[in-house]
Amino acid sequence: MDENMRREIIMEHYRTPLNKHRTEDKNYQFVNTNNSSCIDNLDIFVKIENNCISDICFDGEACAISTSSTSIMIRNLIGKTIQEAKEYIENFEHMIQEMDYDEDLLKEALAYKEIYKQGNRKHCAYLPYIGIKKILDKYE
Amino acid sequence: MNIEDFPMLKQDLIYLDNGATTLKPQCVINKMTEYYETYSANAHRGDYDISFKVDGEYEAAREDVRRFIHAKYKESIIFTSGSTESLNMIANGFFKNIMEPNDEVLITKSEHASNVLPWFRLQNEIGIVVKYIPLDDHHYVTLENVKKSITPNTKVIALAGITNVIGDERPIKEITKFAHENNIFVVMDGAQSVPHRKTDVEDLDVDFLAFSGHKMCGPTGIGVLYGKKELLEHMEPTNVGGGMNESFDNPNEVFYKELPTRLEAGTPNIAAVIGLGEAVRYLEKIGMDNIETYEKKLRQYALDRFLEIPHLDILNIEADSGIIAFNVDQIFSQDVAYYLNKYKICVRAGNHCAKILKNEVGVTNSLRVSLYFYNTESDIDSLVELLSDKEKMEREML
């Protein structure tokens, strides 16, 4: 995945993010995740059925990196079991922390593979993951 | 003006975040280094030459600050860690002791967190009530609205002299006159005003004033609490300990020193106090009136150029200080700041610690350009060139 392609993926998900809306549905679990060093502020809603993530939506104010990263995370996590989701998240963490990771698992999230070079934006890409982990960590 | 005095400006950098902190001139850096290199001892303690010199320099800085804000007495100048600590001391050391449940403090929704949260805490702790003076259509405070907001329970009005997002200057002198006629105290948060124009506490007649050294060419970690002497006499020290006590034997026999030492417990930030004194003398040399005039002219220049750019939404076309708050249509403020950073231009994006202002202006986040006297028209031209090209911005904001 070259730089142009990574850019295109990020911009596409920023301009037309997946599932960017709130929900009042009580079957969704809610978490807010925000960035104390900048201004990104995301509300994430997750529906878990039979140990499986059946839907995620989000809303909030956030920069291009945070917004796109949330959208891509949602696309990659819907349909995964909690165990699979945790594995995916761990891989994403490894990628942005410059550790070994499985490229095949991350798909479009590879768009952030060089985000570690921009220290002040690394956290933006990781922000939605901090939120969703709070929900998933409740499950063994 | 005076660009050559600032080592930071020798690098390729356009610094437009002076509301957050300012750059330091060489003379301030030298003055602090001189302390660390040639007379690095404690204050108010030693019986040897270099400690004696520390005392002299430390108290000379207090005198510099007194002169700078035109206070009557040196005892009215208390060194703190910054505006935040000063405002907390004012709330906790003074008002907490004299306010009763249901007594009211008047603030506004455009105050900085440091002039909001200490009052919120008093509301939670002792049941005072925080009320807001309504702002007019341009987010200004008018004397009329202050008059409408007071009740028999109003004990104190706490306002920034100039706000840190909208950049409006408040009619503090008029408000204070009216407040005192009604037995109401006035606290002025001077963090954004003291560095940018002449401050005369005697003329304004405010009861308390708080400001920070680092926003006026001084070091970080130093600020000032000014209070009328008779009020400071009644202020409880929020910190007690070394330096501020006269003698003690048991809990019933503790004697504190006189002002100002009574309110400066512990070893002070000596280098920063001395550095602040130098900063004050530096600003006086340039002249606060010259600084104000220069900044206003530069702000007008920037505003005129900003208004040429159709995709900018300016939140404070009217303002009395060197602050322009704005957004770029359809681009998140932080992405714009990131793009400008690629060209070594420093601007702030966010809510600027004024988190309840969004209810007032309807905008949560914005970009803020805040000017100081070492900024130039050429800085503005570089900024405007980058902001004008929206396609480039979208291309390069990642």
C-alpha cells in the first residue's frame, strides 16, 4: 500500500464515514473517548449479540485521522467475535507502536502504518480503539 | 518589533500562539542563567553574600511588578505559580471564608477554566451559586448586563480583563465602580490583558488581579496575585510551611509572618521571579502603549487579509486584542493546525480552555491566532497564503 493509496483511504473514510450517527437503541453499549491533548471527542455505540459484534455506530467531533480511523475500525470489527476483535485491536496497536503485526488482519487500517512518524497524530488514529476496548474488556 | 531579541525567532518559525505562552527575550534567559551560575542560593535565609544578593534581586522583582501594574504597596504583590494558582488562592483563601450558602459569584461563559472551576468548587463545597452575566450579540460584557445580573446575594464579580478566545476587553473600571457601590468585590483575571496593555490597579480599583509571567515574555511557573492590602491581610494562606511562619511551638501557638511572605510558603521559584522582573523591565522599555498600538494595527491588517478569504468563518470580527478565532469551512480545526505546522506556523486549535463558551457562540472548536509585538505583517502574509489555498490544505492536512 503506497502513500497515495493510504491517503485516499483516509480521505474517503473521513469524507463519508461509515455509520456516523447516534442511536437511542438500548441494545447498544455506549462509550465516550476523547483526547486530552487535542480536541477529538467521539461517542461510540456498540451492539454485541451472542458474543459477536453485530453493529457499531459513532458520532462526535474529530479530526480527519480520528474520524477515518473510527470508520475503518467499524468496518473491520462488525461481524467479528469478541475474541477476534481483541486480536485485531492488538494487531493495530502493534502496528502503531512499530512492533510486529499481521498485515492481513488489518486491511484498510494499514492506511495508518506510518502514522508513528507523526507523533502528535498517532494518538488520533488510536483514539477509537481506546473507547471500544473499554467495552470489550468487560468480556472475558 | 524587537524580533532580534528573541532566540526562538532565529529559527524558521512563525509563532502565532501567544495567548498560550510567549517567547522569551535573551535578556530574560540571561538573567535567569546568571542566577543559576553566579548566586544560586535560597532567599530569605542565608547569612552569606550570595543569599543576600538573592534577597535583593527577589525583592527588586517584586518592586518591578508593583511599578508595572501601578500598585500602591509592594505587600500587595504575591508571587504564585501562575494565574491559575492566583485565582485558586483568591477563591479558597479569601472568598471561601467570607461567602455564605446562596451567596453569588458572577462570571461569564467566555471565562477561562481557571476562572470557572475554582468557583464551581466553592459551589459544591459551601453552596455558593455561580451565575453568568449574559453576553451581547458580539459576546461582549456590558455594564448594562452586569447591572441586570446582580442580586442582593451577589458578593463577587470575577472577569477576565480580555478573554482568551473572543479577545474582547471588558469595561473593568466601570464594572468595578458599580460593583463597589453595591458592596460587591471584583476579581480580574489579567492573564490575557496584563501582557498586552497598560494595567493600573489603582485606577481600575479592582480588589484582586491574577496574571502569569510566561504570557508576558517571562518564565513559566511564575505568576502574580495582586490584592488590596487590607484584603490580603484577611486572606488565609492556602499553603503553610517554611518561610512564611514567624514561630510555632504547638498547634495553638503558630505565628505567621507579615505580607507578602505570609502568602508565599516554601522556597519560591527564585529564578523565575528574577526572570519575571527582567521581563517587566523589558516590556517597560518597549512601552506598553506602543505594544498595544502595534498589536491593534497588526490585528487589523490580519483581519483585513482574512476577510478576503471566502472559506474562513471568523468568530470575532470585533475584538479589542490581537486574537482572531476562526474556522475553515468544512475542515476540522485541528487538521488546519496540522497543515500549518508543516510550514512551521504555530497556531492553536481546540476549545482553548473555555469549555462553556460553546453554549454561547455555538461553535465547539476553532483555530486561534494570537499576536504579540514580535509578530509581523510578513508572518500574517505567510499564514494568509497558506489559508487561501483550500485545495492545498485538503491535500496536505494528513
